[in-house]
Amino acid sequence: MPLRIDKATAADAETLLALLREMQAADPWSEPFIENNVRANLLALLKNPSYGLAYLVWDSNRAVAYLVLCFDYSLEYRGIGAWIDELFVVASHRSQGIATQLLDLAEQACREHHARFLHLEVSHGNPAIELYRRRGFVDHHRYLMTKHL
């Protein structure tokens, strides 16, 4: 049976959370993963498409990957922009082109929402860096800096 990609809804929150937990074990966020907070923020995103969009990849009845896009607005980047906030494929399904399909979907969804640029953040040493470079993402001569508010 071929893989299926569906736009996630609030009904998919627990499925996404299970994949988020798996991703945390492989490549944890720099911020603490506090599940109740993540669940609340995920539900807010899933209920408000102006914040962003989420997609799930299914192999039969098993979710095997996900993509989360978040939108922003920037003068430098000419208006609406988007971030690949999350992209994860379970280990058993890697190297099968799923991440490439999700990147294609991200670009399509961004165009449909009039985003002018697509950004992402990837940890140093993550093997996905080469995939992103092949897909046209470039390194900046800037640091990503964050201040907790």
C-alpha cells in the first residue's frame, strides 16, 4: 500500500505527540520538551491555520513522518514567510524519499499561503543538512540567536 500524506487536524494531536516524543529521543530541542505545553501549542496551531500547518505521513494505519510549517511576517524577507518548524521521519522509513516529498509539500503549501521564503533550522551534525542543501537551502552568515521571554 502506498504512503498517504494528510493535513493534520486537532484529532491527530496525540499521533503527532507520539512522533514528537520519538523525535526528541533522536534530536532533542534546545528548549525543554514539556508535553502539556507542547500539546496545548500543537492544538492551537492545528486549530488556527494562520499560525501554520501540520501534515502526517501514513504507512497503512501507522504514522511514520510529520511536517510542521509555521508562518511569520518579515520586512527583510518581503512579507509572509514560513518556517519548517518540524520535519521528522521514523528510522524505519528513512532514505525512502519521504523527507523529499515533505519538502515538496512544504514549498507548495507556502506558495498557496503566499509565503515568499521558506526557512528552517537544523542542528549541527544532523545528516539532513545535505538533503536541505541539495534542495536549495543555504547557510547564512548569521547566527540564530534566541532570548527566552
